[in-house]
Amino acid sequence: MDTTLDIAAIRADFPILSRTVYDRPLVYLDNAATSQKPRCVVEAIERVYYNQNANIHRGVHYLSQVATEAHEEARQTVQAFINAVTSREIIFTRGTTEAINLIATSFGETFCSEGDEILITGMEHHANIVPWQLLRDRKGIVLKVIPFNEKGELDMEAFSKLISPKTKLVSVAHISNVLGTVNPVAKIIAEAHACNIPVLVDGAQAVSHMAVDVQALDADFYVFSGHKMYGPNGIGVLYGKEKWLEQLPPYHGGGEMIATVTYEKTTYAELPFKFEAGTPDYVGSVALAEAIRYMQKLGLKAIGDYENQLLQYATGQLMKIGGMRIFGTAAEKASVISFLVRDIHHFDMGTLLDKLGIAVRTGHHCAMPLMHTLGIEGTIRASFAFYNTKEEIDALVAAVDRVQKMF
Amino acid sequence: MTINEAQDQVIEEFSEFSDWMDKYAYLIDLGNSLDPIDEKAKIPQNLIEGCQSRVWLNAETQDDKIIFTAESDAVIVKGIISLLIRVMSGHTPDEILDSDLYFIDQIGLKEHLSPTRANGLLSMVKQIKLYALAFKAKA
């Protein structure tokens, strides 16, 4: 592999990668589900709890000031990471799922009424389907689905035709968690904006693989999770253009998000606090900022280039196995490979790969409608991160080959 | 053969495998040779949805005994089903309700009956006992 990254040094930053499972070296290829954490991220959590733990935004005491500053610095780190205009546009959530639910509720209740349409794609994660169905049940909106071709690329002509005067929002995955397709979100946004329709981009699978610039994309909302980008579990981000966030009502009520409260009337805090009810995860935010700095130190370009080499190598090697069926062969593809061998059930293959120390995902990957379109029950999914190696891919391929011969 | 005699026989069989690979190869054989369930029994009421694989379980009475048939879309699951049927089918409701399934643990397949596996097997075992309870109440 041709890379400027020092993979051995990187692997040393991730203690879990040196453990064994069933007395075999762990080969962790389930990064699209969650990534492992470098030491600096775990240490950041420890540092907050041991040195600066205090509730934020409301204390006059020293520690509270320190904790508040750290949390707000983390917000600025996220702002710079995705190139938002201001940190007021960065809302900390529990993850991608909560961020989409927030928009489905606050945007949906404000701007959608019966018969209005929301456009999603045929390759969405349940997190970008079910919140809209809940909105449909409340408001009578219509959910429309952009189809994709046999390679797993969106049918952009169909998309153009699906846009109507009733379309209120387009909500699309930046990268498919199953097919790996990198969707042309800039084009989608430009076309939607031409009809004055805002766009939400689910970036859960994208932010760890590529540099994302929300201003260049002109995204109205962009959401992602910390735990898939080497950060801690339980924190995520909703980016929203200030002009939109200003128009939306709060999602949850409680502490932190108010200006004044009387029994008669409550006024809400300014952005971003309006959307952060309750004590925020000020530990998670600081650790997430650490994860971002870690990725930036390596360089998102170098990460993407290396992961693409892993993808190309793995694809080539896997295709040498007779009966290999890879789902998702888009020209623009991230380091995710969903496959089946002949008609061997994904559970059977996954069970035996596990015994060989290979951690892959099996099943429908929270995308049952997509599986239905493909006419299958599930796949085996190997997803690569920058700490994976050519040798690990060789181990995967050898294991898949060994297992498929058992059926 | 009692339920426990059948369990002990399975344990004996599996004691010959020193390697997990052989054990799974045997399960695959068992799965492939499991009689398919009657197509008429593949109805939604008999389907146990797991997140990872699906199981169909059908129960009928023959005299005072319950005959179970079952199938799955995953072969390894079918292999384990074949063992469960061998142990549990053809017994009276009381025998089934009083039984303690220890063989799965002893042959090292306990993980497949864990709720985290989501392969339908745990629900299948529960369903077997529920059928026994229902048939007992009817008798």
C-alpha cells in the first residue's frame, strides 16, 4: 500500500487492536458500525472526569468555567471540522439518529402539512426512514423514495422527476452504510435549492472517510455520530444553517435551553442552546474534539486515499472467490463491502468468520427496505478504517474462502 | 428414549470433536439433512423472526405426544434445530415442561441460545415450552 500514513504507529494508538478473540488476533472490520478509539480520546474522557468535571453554563465557580470553556471549544473544533459559518450552527445531540428525529419533529411540525412530501433515497438507514414515518403518522405527509441502479448509484433523473411543488425536504445519506455508494449530495442540494427545497445530509458514514465542507456543499442540515469517527459513544452533531435553526421550535424542553421561565410563558435560549435541553454531554464533546484532532493530524485526504486502496485490494481479492456477489459497485465508493457467497446465508458465514477472529457485520444493517429492493435477507459487510492493513484483508479473504468451502 | 437420554446421546456424539471447525461441519451436515417443514406449515403464525435468521416451528399432537417440525433459512441454525427436535419432539407436554435443556451448553453452543444472537433459537425453545403448556391445558 502506498501511503504517507505510518500504519504501525497508528495501530499502536488503538490498544484494542492488539487483543485476541478465541486465541486469534482480532481482525476488526466492522468500522461502519462503530470505530475503535485511539488512546488520546479515552484519555480525554479520563482527563475531564479527573480534572475538570463540573456542570457547565451555570456555575460561577472555577471548575464550571473550565468545563464550559472546554465544551464550547469542542463546539468550535466541530465547526471548523465541517467548515460551518459559526459555532451557533453546531448542536450536540446523542447521535445521528437523534439529530434526524430532531429535524423530523421541529422542521416537520413547522413546515409540513398533509400531502406534503419528503424525499429520501432507496438506500437509507432506518434512522433516516422511521422518523419520517412517525411524521407521516402525525401529519399525513408522503414519503417518496429515489431509486438506484444495479451498481447502487442513485437515479438522478428519477430524483428530478420526484421533486414537486409539494416537496418540503430532501433527506439523503452521504454514503450508504450497506453499498458504500458516495451519493452526489452537492448535485442533489443544487437541484433541490433551485426549487427552494432544503436538504438534510446523513453524514454518519462520511465524516470519518472524507473531508466534509458544509458551506461548499451548501447543505441545510448535516448530521453525524461521534462513535463512527473514533470518538466516544453517545454524542453526535446536528449542523443546521442558522437561518433554518432560528425558525425551528425546540425539540426537547428542560434546563439549559431556556431564557426565562414562568408558569405562563417560557422564552428560549439563543442558538445553539435552544436545542440542547438538559445537561449536555460535555465529556463526550471534549473527547469528540480530540478524535477530530486525531483525524486531522493524519489528514482526511491521506485517510481517504489509504482506505480506497484497502477497498480496491479487498474487492479484487474477494472477487477471486467463486460465487462471490458484491452488492454496491458504484464508481464513487467508500471502504465498505457488502457481499454474499453463492446462496450461503449471511448468519452462517458470519458465525464461522467470527470463530476465525474476523469481526464483520451480518444481517440487514438497519436497512431492511434496501435489502428488500436487492431481493435478499442480508449480507456480510466488511468495512475498513485507516488502521486496517493489507494483511488483515488477506486474513478476511482466506477466512471467507475457507468457510465457503464448508457449504 | 427420554429427553435426558437423548441429550446425553448428543453430548456423547459431540465429545468426539476436538476442533470447533469439525463441530460446525457436523452441524452443517445435520442442517442440510433436516427434513424441510411442510410448506403448509410455513405460515406467519409459525414464523419466529430473529434479526439474523428466521425459524419456522410447527407443533402437532400424536396421541398424547407433541411432534415438532422446524426449519430455518440459515444452515447452522437448522443444524441446531435438528438437535432440539431430536431431543424435544415426541414427548408429552409434562415431559417437555419438566425438561431442563443442558445439552446445548455442554456441547459448547450456548452462545447460539443467547438473546444477543437474535437468530430465533432462544425464541424457538421458549415456543416449544409454550406449545407444551397450551396442549396440556387443552388435554
